[in-house]
Amino acid sequence: MSDHDESPRDTDGDIDDTPTVTCSRCGRTWDLAYELDELQVGNQALEQFALDHRRHTGHFPDGVTPWVTECRACPAGDRFLSERPARRWAETHARHTSHTVALRPPFDEREERVEPAGE
Ligand SMILES: [Zn+2]
Ligand SMILES: [Zn+2]
């Protein structure tokens, strides 16, 4: 039932389904073809890009809201794209330093306090 079959793979200049990322701090837009084609990271392309961008520039691109960990007792803190590494950071920091760490999910005001275990 497809009388509208226009072989999807032979027009190379016409890729409008490649996701793009914008960074207003850099004033640039990238498409994620490199992440998709070279790194083969599939639907984690945006995440991979965001992590790489931060590694090299110190900030996340637009549209990426990280999990934030913030120590209440010292200047330590970091940002993560998912809960698991953020929580792990908070728990290990609390464990090693006996500091209380605030763990803040994206799009959420309420923050969780990760307390050092056993006192
Ligand atoms: Zn940037
Ligand atoms: Zn600390």
C-alpha cells in the first residue's frame, strides 16, 4: 500500500531528522551526526554530546538539565545527566568526608539530603 515510496537512503544532503543541539554560551548549533555515526551511541547521542561538551568547555549545552550535587560542608559538587551517577557521587562524598550532600533532580525544586552513614 505504498505508492509514496521514495527510497529513504539515497539523498544524502537532506537529513532533517538528525537531532541538533544548541549552546547559547558558545553561540553555536551542532547536529549529532558525529555521535550517531562515529560513536554509534544511538539514542544516547544527546547525552554523549552533553558530557563531551561539558568535559571540553565546562558547561552543558542548552536543553540539558542535569542532576546537581552540592556539598553542604565544602565547595565540592558536580553535575550529572542521570540519577545513578549523581547519587553515587553524593553517597561516596558523604562516605569519605562525613559531609552532608544535597542532591537536586532536574525540573524539581525539592532536594534530597544525602547524609553520611553511621555517626
Ligand atoms: Zn557551549
Ligand atoms: Zn564536602
